[in-house]
Amino acid sequence: MKSILLLILAIICFSCTTKTQQNESPKIGPEPDAISFLGTPLFSKPADSVALIKSDSVIALVESKAELTEDDYVTIGAQLVSTNRFKAAIDNYTQGLAKFPQSFKLYRHRGHRYLNLRQMDNALADLNKAEELIRSQPEVWEYDAAGKPTATYQHQIWYHIGLYYFLNKEYDKSASAYEKSYAACKEGKNKAGAGDWLYNAYQRSGQKDKIEALLKPFTLDFQIEDKEYPYYRRLLLYKGLIKPEELVDVNKPIADMSLIEVTKLYGLANWYAYQGDAAKAQELYKKVVGSANWQGFAVAAAEKDLAP
């Protein structure tokens, strides 16, 4: 009788232990938005609650329409991106492309966001498709939320194709793309952005004979709305018009740096590399990749510079 009781107790204990183990399944953390080029999981920073409410109200208003247009999907995507919802933005552009499969606008924007998420093959496929679709078109402008024209689609498509090749370390192809992007520029910020990456592509592809002519327009009197625009400031450094300490405070903790400052810091790292100070360049690249603003292309480029 005693043996039977002991057996029953053993069965009950085993059953309870099994149920406890089943209930205590391993905790699974949130899925990263991307994996860096160094193999690090990347998570988007939560958006400010006020910004999120504002963004969602704009999205809700657009989605209340009976039929969404191609530009409606662009607007929704911009709102999602502004609140760090990059995967959701890609899903939105994909939905738009199901309705508008010949939209160079949606391919351009989705390709851009694939680059943010380090999905290189997807990015190039989309950007090449956008370029193919817009090739025979006249200039088409992009607009900000206030309706102000910001850049042509032609410029933006070639800009991001150039970035793909830069990140892939195919600097000749990057330079060729950025030459096209620069040629499609209509205002100061776009010229500075394309000009900066083109300068770096020239440096890395050995086309240094083209650098003097490229830098010539970028003076202290260059016509640009924002004189602190990071690419413009970087170009002034490359040209020798400002000193490294005038570009960015390298002693500021990376956690306290804005994306603008991180972008400047990457330019400074490149400047040291071109000056032959590889150790200082590596030190700054390592600092850049510690930024939480990993969606910035400066961070992605620094990851590539550090990757084996």
C-alpha cells in the first residue's frame, strides 16, 4: 500500500513539474528592425508620444479616403518614417505597389528604406526599377509635408543608387551614380549632399584629379539655406576652409550626439583617413557605430568601414 502511495505522489509531482515547464516557455525579446553590417541587432528608438499621435492622425485622415492614390502611399510612408517605423513604411510602399506597379515614386522610397534596414539586394532592385521607370520622364519633384519642393526624383534615385555602391565598396560605380545625382540637383542642400558622397567616392576610387573642380563651388558664400547642413560643413573641411574642431566636438558622448552631429563625425573620420591618419579614422568610425541613430547612412557607412 505504501509503495502504491509513493508511486502516485511521484506521478503527481512529475505532472506538476511538466506543466510548470510548459508554462514557463523561454521569453522571446522583440525582433530587431535590422542587423548591422557588423552583425549587431538594431532596434528603432520609440517615437515621441506627441509625434506618434500627430503622425497617426495624418495617416488616419489619408486612409479615410475611398481610394488611395500613389501620392497617398508616399504621404503615409513619410509619416511612418518620421516616427521610426521603417518596416511599416516598407509594408505600406509594398501595398501601394500592388495597386501602382509602375510607380517609380514608390520604388524609390521603398529602396531608400531597404537601405536604412541594411537590405542591400532589395534596395538595389527597387532603385534600379525606379530609375528604369523614370528614365524617359521629365523632372518630377518631391515635396515635404508643407508642400515645399525638396528635390527631384531623378536626383534622389541616383543618390541612393550611389549610396548602395558606396556601401558595397564599388567606388567607381558610386562615383558614376553620384555624378548623375549631382547633375540633377537644383538647390544647395542637394548639391552639398551629392557633392559630399561624390567627393568620398572620388577619394576611394582614385579619381583625385576630379576633386578640385568638384569642391570649387563650395565656398563660405555658397548659397544654401542651412549653413550648418552637415554635408556642406564636411565639404568645407575637405576644402580646408574650416578646421576639424569647427566641424564637430569629438569629445561629446555619442549617446548625446544628434544624427546631424554623427553625420559630421563620419565626415571627420574620412578626413583623417584621407590625411593618412588611419588610427584616428578607425577610432572615430568605432564611435560613430555606437550611435542609436543607426538609420543614418553615416552609421551604415562606418559599419562597412569597420567590417572585415
